[in-house]
Amino acid sequence: MLQMVKHISALVFAAVMMWGCNMYDFKGMFMPTGDGVQARFEQSLNMNKDLKAGTVNAQEEYIFYAATDPHVYKTNRNLTHFNDVLRNDGEAAFGVILGDCTAGHENLPSYLEALTYDPDRHLYRQEIFHVLGNHDLYFNGWVLFKEKIGPSTFWFDVAYEGGKDLYISLDTATGTLGRKQTEWFKTFLKDNRHKYRHCIILTHTNLFYTDNSQTTSGNLPIEELYNLLDLLGRHNVSLVLQGHDHYREDFAYDNVRYTVIGTIKDESDAPEYLKLKVNNEGIELNWQLL
């Protein structure tokens, strides 16, 4: 009986491999197929020594848009809609995509096309920031991601009259921050957090993710997670925005708000994105369904 189960499992696995070889990197789900997080962080530093992606100018109260997991494959209509809504909103300061941009690096041109500014369709030209996800690494996709998009770790600030807010994008695409990124993050928060009104963390992998079936993109090791959550709490982080799980979740832990956004991919039965309002009172979340 056990032998039969093994044979059936092998046949199913082989069928899945043949069916999905162009869309899913099954090797990449269990073993990194490109540079690890340590190398990606070093390369990010080489691309940009201070890791700053820029400054966004805004009002004291402003809006930004966030979406995740578009997994662009054959179509990009939901992402195009996101781009159109964002860039026709005069109150919106910028947008973010929280990773898993494509279902394979060959789809990156379609992903970038969906987020292109078009003066015939758009009234404004807000910046859109891109977070690295685990699917963006499949088939050695990091090579193209860093060339066409940029670093996997970066930060930017939003400046308004009388103050500014801090946004930090962390690379969790392979289920760990790694030693070098962690040390940089600790030092950066210690030296800079006090200069800002709000601090928002952008990352792909849900820090509270409990399914570790994909070892390269599962939850962080428990010791690393414990230290990270303690660090976020001690430095009064306002919000951690995450993706990866394709469902919505919103809760607080140690006075830090953790929000997981559902997927915006075209194949989803309930694609969504977030419209966030930031002001002195805090951060208001408004869920938008497509």
C-alpha cells in the first residue's frame, strides 16, 4: 500500500511539473535558484550606498495606494486599473507593490507596462515603489529585477511642511532578513526613527506566516522573528504592510499594526488593494475591491 502511494505521488508530482514548468519554478520553492538574501543586500548597497530611493513631497495629510501579489502572467488588467486609479487621484502621494510582481521573470515587461505613466490617461505622475517577492526570484529572476527595478532593500521618506514619515522596504523574499540586512536595519532604526512622525515597513512575506511548506519563502526562523518583533515594538513602528498569503488580515501586536493585503492578480475571485490615509492621528485603511 505504501509503495502504491509513493508511485501515485510521483506520478502526480511529474504531471504537475510538466503542466506548470513555464509558470512555477518548483525547484525555487524549496531551494533558492539565485543569489541569497546576503548577496542581494550587498548588491543593493552596491547599487545605492545609502539605500535611499528618494523623497516624496506631500501635504501633512496624504494618501497612498498599496497592492500585492499581482503575479502577472498572461494579462495585467487589475494592475492597469490600480495604476489608473492611483495616477488620477490628486490626493495620492505614491503607490507600492508588495512583491510577487510576476509569475515568472519573462512577464516583467508586461508588469512594468501596466504601471507605466501615460499622459493620455493619467492626470498625475506619482512614484510607484516595488518590493521583492519570492516569485520574483524564481527562474533566477533577481537578475532581471535588479536590472529593471532596482535594490531589494531600500527606504524613502515623505516630506510635508513641518515633518516627514519614514518608509522602509525589507527583503524577506527567501524567508529571512539575513545577518547583514538585520544589522543594517537595527542601526538604521536606532539612528533615524526619532526624526519621523510615522514609520511604515513594507515587506512581502507575512511575518506571522505559519505555513512553511515552501522553505525558501516561509515564515522567518522563530528566534529571528522574536528579535524582529521586539525591534519593531521598541522603535514605535506605526504599520507593517505585507502580502504573500493572498488573504486579508489586520491586527496589532506590541502596539504595532500588522496588515496583510489580499492579492490583486487577475485570476483572483476577490482582487483588492488598499487606499491609506496618513495624518497626525494615525493611518486609516480603506479596502478597495476590483
